[in-house]
Amino acid sequence: MEFPNDADGDALKRMAQSGFDFTKESDVDFNIDFDHWPVSEAEYKYIKGLYPDCKFYESEGNGYACFQMRGLVTYKFVTSIQKMVSDEVRKVGGICESWGVLQG
């Protein structure tokens, strides 16, 4: 498999090298980072309205939100979700630029 030369392509390449099965749907964790922390109650409610199962985490003075989407792990899937989410959360200072899959 060939992957684009960027962070998402590099992650997919590492997954392929470790034997990841791209033919099966997987739960993909997507992270939302914020340009400020903590988020306000209104921002929290806005994010939860978009992604009801989203969880918020404190991390060394910063924080982030995480939610899962299930699908075939492809470059198009992860990049289109990141773009869609970033467009939705930009108005509350959020951006979605990272994702991961628990490999077992």
C-alpha cells in the first residue's frame, strides 16, 4: 500500500508495517485539541451536542476531547473526519488533527 507523505500517511504506513487489517472496520479515536483550557460550560455543551459520547481529559495543564467513529481505516476516512470535525469545532477554539486505533 502507498500512503501520502504527511502525518496521517505516516501513521497508516506504520499500521500497515505492523500488520494492521485494513479490510475490517475499526473504532477510531479522534482527538479535539483547544487553543484554551478549560473549555467553558457553553463550549462543553456545544461539543457534547455534536458528539454525545465525547469524553474530556485534562492533560498537564491542557486538555482535549476524544470521541470514536467506526469505519474502514483509510486515508480518506481519517482526513475527512478530521476536516469535518475541525470545521465544526473551530468556532469554540477546537481543532481535530490527531487520531488513533487500538491495535490488539
